[in-house]
Amino acid sequence: MKILGIDPGTARTGFGLIQVKGKEIKFLNCGCIETFPTASVQKRLVQTYSAIKKIIAKEKPHSIVIERLFFFKNMKTVMTVSQSRGVIMMACEQHKVPIFEYTPLEIKQTLTGYGRAEKKEVLKSVKKILKLKYDPKPDDVVDALATALCHHLKKSKIKTENEKRQSKI
């Protein structure tokens, strides 16, 4: 199963693709969609939308996981990130790929055991789980990989708990 994690943004949108086969988790691809800073918001959204559509068409993920907005101090930022999330979700829906969402708190909790973990701790967990010898960059890419891993780990945990319940019946 291929899982595409996405960390949405207006200036940069990180993406990370993992593959899960049984208990094996494999890193496949990652990158960052960067929009032109001088372009209008509309053009930046079109750039993000087009790039996400191409990634989905090329990689053919089974699930797409998007970081959910949790809390922003800056209202302008939350609005533009929301718009970016919207075009990303539209691209996913057009490709008929199921979408899942997790907050940064849930992602950090799942990967590090602490919901307020620092970026450095999340990076360490991502590298360890995916057996990476280098630091993925920028942070948006790390967040996208962490989002994909969070989904797999949460899904695995639910499956394991259900299997345990079934064996008790």
C-alpha cells in the first residue's frame, strides 16, 4: 500500500510517499512544491493543484494523508493554508483517492510519544522508521513523511487492537 503524506502551504507544500508491505515500511519519494512568491494567491493555488495532480497520477497512492489545521496565531496564514488544503483535497477527490487528516499534535504524539515534540525529535523518528541516512529537507518534507507514517501507525494500531478483541471473543 502506498501512502502519500502532504503538509499543505501556500509558499511550500511538502509531500512524502511511503510504501507498506506487511510490517515493512519503505521510503519511496519526497519533495516540496514551491510556488512563485511574486505570483497572486490564485496562481499559487493553481501551481499547487497542478503539481499535486501530477504527483498523484505518477505515484498512484492508495491513501492520501493531509496535515489538518490545528491552531494558528496568524489569521492570514490560516486562510491561505486552508485554501491550499482545499485545492489539494479537490485533486485527491478527482483521482478518487481516500483522504485522511491528522493534526500536528496527533502526528507528533504517534511518532514520538509526545504531542508537543520539537521538529528535531520528529525528524529523528522519521529517519529511524524509514531507515534514512540523511535529513530530508526542508521541514515541510519531514512533516509530510511524518503525516504518512502517522496514518500507517494509527491504522496498524487499530487493526492490532481489533485482532486482539476478536481473539478474546
